[in-house]
Amino acid sequence: MRALGIDEHVWRHGDGRTKGPKEPTGMVDLSREAGRVHARLLDLVPGRSKNAYADWLYGRGDGFRANIAVAALDPFGGYKAAINDRLADATAVLDAFH
């Protein structure tokens, strides 16, 4: 996998008075093969923060992180900080929706 995407999803479908994270962070494989993007959901983790993403990246291991050449993100500074910390050799790009 050479391209990784990240974004949050805001859950507002349930009772707003209940506790728990309302913004899970999702990681997506954006690698291309024969000109087609995989766009495969890899994982969802609770919260929208630098630590949510950085910890997930750390948990994948050195080999996984070393293969990532492009990291697409929304303009949230926490995601960019995680990329700077954990994917220093990857090129960060703004995703197509932002």
C-alpha cells in the first residue's frame, strides 16, 4: 500500500445525550492498481485527534509506515501533525473533498 487517506465521520444519528466519541477517524487505502483506486476502508478508531491517528499509524509498524508515499487528509491540523510525526517521508496532500 502506497497511498493512505484519513478523514473523520460525525455520527449524529443517535441520542445526543449519550456519552462516547461522536467522531471516529477512518483510514482508507487509496493505492492505485492499473489506474484504479482501491478505496478500501482499513479501520475506524474512536475520536478525531492527532493521537488517534498517530497511535494507529504506530500500531501498524515500521514496514507499513515506510511504504506510504502519499497521505491524503482533510485540513485538520491534528492529522497533519500525526503525518509529520509518523510518516515523515510521505507527501501530505489535501483530499479531493476539501
